[in-house]
Amino acid sequence: MKTEATFSNYEMRVRYFYIAVIVILFFHFFSNVLFSELGTPALVNPSIDNFYWLFQYVGLHKLFTQSVFLPAIGDISIAILTLLCVFSTSYRAIWTVSFTLLFGIYCITFNTFSGHHYHGLMGILFLSVTFWFKPGLRFELLWEAARYYFLFLFSSAAFWKICRGSIFEENQFSNILKSQHAQYLYQHTTSYQSSIYQYLISHASISHWVLIGAVVLQLFFFVGFFTKKYDHTLFLLALFFSVLNFFIMGIFSFELIVMGMTLLDFENIPFLKLKKEPVILTN
Amino acid sequence: MYSNVFTTKESYTVYTLKVDTQTIDFERFLDPEKGMVLGTISKYDALKQTHFSDPLNFVIDNRFKGKISEKKLMKIKNALTNDSLKAARYPAWLLGYIADMRLIENSSITVLKSKVAYNAAANLSILNTDTLFYLNEN
């Protein structure tokens, strides 16, 4: 007799998470920002961040950028560790902890040399910690914590805009767009995108409503603190927000959306269920 | 960051990157590499404005001066801050980085810095342009 079984929710989370990491690593490879593609950068940017200060003081930012072989070894190690996390169930704790450490070094090295501290990769870093643990209470608690953190990212963004009063300034979004797109509009005067940016900049009252819409969307994430009933809707809203963020603000925030996995219950989404190979049962 | 009130500015800073004689369109870069190129150019620009003295030195002094030895303070500053020596290496690194990712040999790089202003229809006009740096490796 043949039976069809699906992977456990835990196993599906592991697989979807590290497959998303593989996609992001490819994206960074084609963006020429992996260890071996950076060369020997000249300028550093620890900013006012004590963790970056410590990282740079002990010289970890140079570990995978200032030699011939180590950068390549670093890149290959991240790739192999990611594959091991997906496909190997033995010694998984070793692979997942090693992945977090190496990926953490990569994130901070990239931010140290890029002149700006990007937060996109932090979602992967935080969520990878949950997989240090086997299925059970510890894993579930950390997964829940990551879910609340993801909700906090969105809802606190709305909270700050309201508390600081920026949402009530009619020229706020027009001024943000002026600053955000000056470089683009300088190089592209006649594109389709330029005309959208220019329309929103010159029509402050309309762009103000776009900002209000974005804040209302972010406020929806407060609901997640009280019920999980709307988690799938919130995931779609996060995705929708990222698409708008990309097209209107020119900000690429899809890497952070990986953390939105915490809102998905894979066992109850038929098209995301991962099936095991059918096994033949004999009496 | 976007929760702060943004006031209208009289001018905005933009950059033009030329490799040999070709002007590079920043939109041809994927997001992380655009961040790497534009982020470091604006970092270099900020340093040049302070005569290559990193403002982080003041923060480090505030936190550590008088609390640790001068030798340790210098060690921290050397590790965390940029100076004219590091900045001098930057144009060659940027040229090499761009040449490597496009798999071609380049010999010169120019970065121009312009101040631009918006009119009522959100069209930009250039107020002034200066050379941020120029490097010819030949």
C-alpha cells in the first residue's frame, strides 16, 4: 500500500527559509557584493554602533576581504552551509549555528564597507537563530519571537510617523521623494518612472495621501499582536508594501520579507505543502 | 529614518560617474551594488568636506578620552575611522571594483559632484558641478 506524507511544519520552515537564502545569495552574487567580489575596500563605516565598533576593532571585517583565498573560502562556505541546512538532517545544529555566524560576518562586512547600514539581511540573520533548535518548545518560542519582531518592524514604523508628527505634514512625502529620487531624476529625465516621481513630487497633496495609505497599511500589523487569524493577510500586505516600496521609493526590501515566513502556516496552505516521496507499506 | 520630518531643501547632491569616457548609469547596477558604489562615493564626499578627518574621532574622544591610555585610544581610532591615507586608496578601489564587475580593463575614473534644485514641475536644474576625484591609472 502506498501512502503520501508531507513534511512536518518545522521541516517545511527549514526548507523554505534556506531556499530563500539561496535565492538571496544568488542575487548578491550577481550584484557583485559577495566577499570575493568586494576586493580590498578602502573606506569603513562603523557608524555609531557599538557592535560594529567591536567587530572592526578585532578586525573581523578584514578576515574575508584582505587576502586572496579567504574571500573565496568564505563565499563557498556560506553556500555549502546553506545547502547542508536544507538537505542534511544529521548534525543540523552545527550547520545552522555555523551558517548564522558566517552569514552574520558577511552582513556586517557588507554594511561596514558599503557606506550605509542596510537592514534587509538582518531578517535572515535573526530567523536563522531559530533553526539552531530542534522541533519543540525552544524553537516555537523563538519562532514566535521572530513573528512578533516582524510585526513590530511594520507597526513601529507607523507609530513613529504618528508620534513624530511627520504624517501630518502635507509636504512630507513630496520632500522624501525629492531627496530619494534626485539621483535618478538627474540621470533619467524622460522615463516612465520619472514622470511618476515628478507627478508625486509636484502634487504634494496626492503624495501625502500615498503616505497616509502606507501608514494605515503598517497600522494593520498591530492586529497581529492580538490574533493569528489574519496572519496570511498580513503576509500579503507585507509583500504588497515591499512592491510599492520598490516602485515608489526605489527601496529593495524583499530580503526582509523572508522574515514574513513567520506569518505562514505551511501545513494549512495546500500549494506550499511539501510532499515526501511516497513510501510503500507492507504488512 | 522616514519618520523624521523632511523639510524642503534648496538643493540636493547628485553624482556623475565616468569610467574612461563612458558615463555610468547607476540604474544598471542591481540594488546592493548600487548601494556599494553610491554609498561609498557619498562617504568619500563627506570625508573630503571635513578635510579627510573622520567625524567619528569626536565620538570616540567623547567616549574614551581620559578613560583609557592614549595608546589604546589611537588603536581604536585607527581601527574605526577613515583618514587621508584610506581615502587616497578609495578611487583606485572603486575603479577596480567597477572594472572587475564588468570584466573589462579600465584606466581612468572621474566622479563629478553636482548640486541640483527642483522647480515647481519637479524638473531638476544644475546649480554647480565640481570634480570629486579623478584617477588615471596609465
